[in-house]
Amino acid sequence: MAKAAKTAIKTKDQKAAADAKNWTKVIKAVRSPKSGAYTFKEQILHKDKVKDFLAQK
């Protein structure tokens, strides 16, 4: 029964499912100038804007 429900969800809105493939989660390690420890910035971006995000300081 769960398999049928999963299939129904996939076929219900195929346009949204196809659009979701264009988004990605980007995680960037940023070093703190004060302590030298790393922190992480996470963001969900469109695949075309990933390089811009990683190029930022």
C-alpha cells in the first residue's frame, strides 16, 4: 500500500518534481578570523548560482 501512495505522489505533480532537480544544497566552510575555527554556511540554491555562492568571501 505504501508503494502505491509513493507512486501517486510522484505522478501527481511531475512539473514540480522536475523543477526540484534544479536546486542543490551548498555547504561552505568559513574560517573565523578571531578563533581560527571553521563554521559552515548552508544554503539551498538554484544550480546556476552555486559558483557565485562559493566565490564569495
